[in-house]
Amino acid sequence: MNKPSNEKYTEKHSQDLPTLRKIRRACNKELYRTAKRLKLWVPPERLAEAEELYLKKVVLNLPYIVEHSSNRKLLSDWWSENVCADIATLWNVEQDDLSKAFREAFGG
């Protein structure tokens, strides 16, 4: 049985960074699902502001997020620590409720 060389193995299992379009769409979906879980109507302008804020934080931490892309619990923890407070004040909701709704929507 031939063992694959390390070069091929790491090449095969390394992830490419997602495009900005993919990141933006993912952020939009996650925030939309979170608002649905909260049973809260968010005005389109506040949703857009939250999406921009979330997008900026994701782009700034992209290597970490890509590295842990298969660990939704860890990413949910990251979101709660880095993003949740800003969006909670923007949407006028409790931070704990928002964090819980995000975890349900995101799967972490």
C-alpha cells in the first residue's frame, strides 16, 4: 500500500479562503436566520448595518475562521465574544437572547 506524500496530503486537505461574495452572503443568511429565531422584525437599514459590521469582523479574523470552519461551537463562541454585543445594541435586544438565537440558527 502506497502512502501519499505529505505534499499531496496537505495540498488536498488545505482550504482556500472564501471570496468576499461568499462571506457576505453567509453573514447575511446567518443574521437573517438569527432575527427569525428572535421573532424580531429588523428594519432593512439596521440589518444592513449589522451585516457590514459582521462582515468587517469576519474579514479581520478570516484565518482563524477558516482554520476552525468545521467547529461550529467554537465559531459561535467567537461570535458571542466579538460580534454579539455590537449587534445587540444596534437591534436593541438582550445580548444573551441574541447569542442564544445565533447559536440555534448557526448550529453551534
